[in-house]
Amino acid sequence: MTGKYHDPDEGNRRYQRTMAQALVAGLGRDAAFEVCANNGWEGVVKALLPPHCRSRDIPASRRTSSIVSKASG
């Protein structure tokens, strides 16, 4: 053990950022949001959003399904 504290959430956020980048590269931004909404991947949605739009907790009224429906509607 190195004596350093490793935040387990950081590894998950890194994975979500990588997933978001891969989705955008392969599908485009709009389709990436749709895939995330269909799969309930709120962490990946946060990674797709610009930094100033991210928050720790997404209220139920703003979760992925409402984000995509507003974007596509």
C-alpha cells in the first residue's frame, strides 16, 4: 500500500469520460445523449456536459430522459 488515498469514484468518472468520448466519436453528440438516456447512464451524461453545467446531483426532473426529450423536441 502506498499510503495514498485513492477515491474509488475517480476511477468510475475516468471510465465515464472515456465512454462519453467514445460515444461522441462514434455516434455524434445527440446520439450519444440518446444512448445514455436509453441506458440510464447519468454519469456518462454528466461527462458529456460542459464543466459549468455539471453538478454532483442531478434532480429527478433533470435526469437523462428529460435532458434528451428537451434536446430532441
